Amino acid sequence: MAVAMWAKYAGAMIAVLLLGVLGIVIFNRIWYQVGLGAAIVVVCGGLLFFAWLTDRKDKAARAGLEDI
């Protein structure tokens, strides 16, 4: 049981690591051209936009649950 939990944890950490490396590769040219500060603003802005869209979808799905 514990082995399966640790295997899932290790798999998730490997996925996060690969996504981080992919992000560095994709945004490497942006960092070089505009600087690290501006690249961080662009990436965080994209993440905030994605979070906002996800929240809007979840809010629409929960529309009638406040009445329960």
C-alpha cells in the first residue's frame, strides 16, 4: 500500500520536473530578449488567466449548490 503511494508521489514529482524543464525551454528566448522580470510577469499573467478561467467554469458548475 505504501509503495503505491510513493510511486504516485514520485511520478507526480517527475511530471512537475519535466514541466519545469519544458517551461524553461519554451520561455528561454523570452527571458533572453526581455529579461527575467518581464518573463516572470508574462508567465504569471498566463497562470492567473488560466486560474480565472478554471474558477469561472467551477463557479458555473456549482451554481445551484448554495441553496442546498
